[in-house]
Amino acid sequence: MSFGDEYGGGSGRGRGGTGRARTRTHPGDEAVDEYGDGFGDPHRRPQRTTRSLVTVVGVVVLLIAAIAFANRSGDGDGDGGTAKAPREGGPAPTAATGTKPVTGKNGTIPSGFAQDEQGAQSAAANYAVALGSVEMFQQSSRHAIVRAVHDPATVDKLLASMDKAYSPGFLSNIGLNEDGSAPKGLTFVSRTMPVGTQVTEMDGGTATVEVWCTGLVGMAGESSTKPVRQTWFTLTQKLAWVDGDWKIQSSSQKEGPTPVNGDNRASSADEIAEAVAGYGGFTYAR
């Protein structure tokens, strides 16, 4: 598989998929503070040149959103993607369906998913969270995450391209220091929250899973010029069963589906920073 295929744009729905399935968090799951992610302004489209750059370098999830966040231009008037008719029978229930949530860890990332549709959905949701986290902006933790969730055959080339993409110039443009840390007095916010998952193709040792997500990205703090914003997107992951677990072979991202903004009052920078520090993330299980 060429690297151009790795993260080179949206992928269509596969044949033979199953019905929609919303992810759920299990009450007994351990909160994982290391997870997090975010995205840009849902009403501002990134410049077309930015999207082309992301397609070329093959960077996943949050980097795409962060580039949009750093380079946002005029207000967009799009609908966040073409609506698709629901599958026959409607979405699957959120109640547990038999497979126990995983208890293993690969670093800070859940591991040991079942080799079935539930396991593939759970893996894809957790990988989306990890790949969109704050830790992706620092080299050592980024390398650990990418190695933990990807097929080893894809890792080295992917890391080389990511390291070029997460350049000092890019990090500076989103308000971070050259090493990916936040300036003193500011809190960098980066979180992904999966809303639901759907298997679109399943064939024994391979699976294609779509993860519908909302996220946050920005800098919280009194002196911030890049406030925390929300976005919506769908991540498509092509997974393979490698060494007893699901691993990502390739991934792509598209905007939406995006709901209409509510009338909630925007919180202060301090409130956002306190919330990020006080509320840990989740592990996800179907």
C-alpha cells in the first residue's frame, strides 16, 4: 500500500456493511486523561490549499483540524456534507450487546479488542480519540501513539511525514512553542469525542469503520488570540487484524454531519481551561 493511499482523502462506503451503531461509554471504564482532541470553527472552511497539504503529508484527525483552525478564512455556507438516507432498520441500540469492554492497554491506549464488528467499532473510536489528542503535538508522545494504533508496515513512512507536518512553523502558527508545549499561562485544548460508529465493510481480518465525531481545539487563557472552538467531522478507518488486535492501515476524514449551533453562552477562557483540567476522557466500547 502506498502512502498516498494512507490518508489521501475520503473513502466511499463499502458493500456488505452493517447498520449504524452508536458508541457508549461503560460506567466501569477508567477515565483516561491522556486522551483528547479538537477541531476548528464549524462555520469556517479551511483554505483549499490547506486541505491539499494535509492530503499530501497524510496527517490524521487533529492536524487537519488544527491547520483549519490556524488558517481559517471567510465564513463558509456549506451544509457540512451531503445527507445520506438512514439504513433500513434504523440505528443500533446503545445497550451493550455481549462483548465485554477491553481491559488491556498499549501505553495509554486501550488494546485487546474483539475480532468482530463490536471490537472494530470500539477500536476505531478509541483510536480517533488518541490520534486527535494534545499528545500528538509533541514528537515523543506522537510517535508512541502512532506506533500503538497503526499496522507496523505503515508506521515508519507515516511518522516521517508527520514529523515534517508538525513543523516548528506550524506549531507556532497555532500558538504553541516549537516543542509542542503551550506558552506559559495558556492551556492548549485538543479533544475528540466520538458520537457514533458504523461498520461499512467487514471481511474476517479487515474492517472499515466510520466514526462520527465532535471535537475542540484552541488555546485557553486570558491572553489567547485563538479561542477554543468546536467542529464536527467523520473519520473513516480501514483496520486490519494484526498480531491479535485491530490496527489502522489507512484513514481519511471529511466534514460533518454538522448540527446547527445552539444558543449556549460561550464560557470564559478560564472556565474552559478548568474544565479541560478537571474532566478526563473516556475509553469507548460498543
